[in-house]
Amino acid sequence: MYIDPRGSRFGAGLTSVVLAVVLVTGSGWLLLAQAAVFAAGAALGLGRAPYGVLYRRFVRPRLGAPAELEAAGPPRFAQAVGLAFAVVGTAGYLGGLSWLGAAATAMALAAAFLNAAFGFCLGCEIHLLIVRTFGRPVVERFIPSDTLGVPA
């Protein structure tokens, strides 16, 4: 399966805004909501995640066709990495360790901002490094390979 990379950048932009608000407010509950968005992106794919639905419904119709598509696997893996940071950050904020919540949120924000502003998906690059090292996508163990856009 392949996706429009502009949708990934749109989602990363919304994620950056949410994570910046979390850093300013220290809201573990808002970070928990963002964790749910990451979980949906990792489990269902970016097109079915909340930000993907917003992009497909309201933004994509106003744009022309994408110049190229990208495999869905690396961005889904990036969503899983974002989920891990969001879970750690939520545990920190809600568990009274604000420094842990802020550190995990800041790292997730840095990665989301890189994607939104420059089209550089840090989680995607990590995914590709893992594939080169081990020969197959890590998420293939949890997500069927036919939904990742890579051969089985």
C-alpha cells in the first residue's frame, strides 16, 4: 500500500502543534489523546487515523494529484515510535514526573517538526535502517505485510 506523502506532512504539522501545546501546558491528558492518534496511525494506517481522515476529506480535494507516492510501512512504523514516546510522556506527566513527560514530548515534537517542516521522517529513516540491518520490517511481526506496501 502506498500513501500521499503530503498527508504525512499534514499530520506531522498537526502533531507538532498538539505536542507544542502539551509542552506549554504540561497536559498529560492532551498527550494521551495524541497517543491515541499515534496508535490509530500505527494500527490502522495513516489514511484511517484521525489526521489522515482530515487530510483526505478537507485538504486533498483542494490539491492536485501527488507527484509521487511512498510506501506506507515506514510512516506506520514512525507512528508506533511516536506512540512509544507519547506513552512514556503521558506516564511522566500523569505520574508526577513532569521532567520525563517534557523530555519525551520534546523528542516527539522534534521528530514531528522535522517531518512537517522539511519532509524528513526520522521514524521512517529508523525503519529503513532496521530493514537494511535485519532484512525485513520490524512492524511486519505485528502488522500484516500486505498492508505495509512491502513484499512479504
